[in-house]
Amino acid sequence: RDEMAPLTERDLLNLPRYRMAVRTEFDGQSRVLTADILPEVPNLGSARLVRRLSNARDAQATVT
């Protein structure tokens, strides 16, 4: 397929996951670009769990 050809509805529906199409216009010339995007970050859980895991990873032994 010609990269400069406009995307059809079918092309847009068949884009793989995490890929987007963007139409840009500069100096009166239109161009279609595709780009990969990052998947959504998985849910880490509650703030308490994040702090506990962070402390376990980064904590140093304390002298009491």
C-alpha cells in the first residue's frame, strides 16, 4: 500500500493494538503517519502496598 494514500475505514479498524494513525497538515500538505504507543501501565495496587514494596527494596538496616 502506498504510504501517502489516505487510510480507509477498513485500514483504521485493522490497526494492531497500541498503534495509532495521525493525519498532519503542514504548509497545506496533508500526510498520514502511524505510530506505536505504549500499553497501559498495570495497576500496582494500593499506595500502602507500593510503599511497602519500595521500602523493602530500598530500606537499609537501622540500628536500634
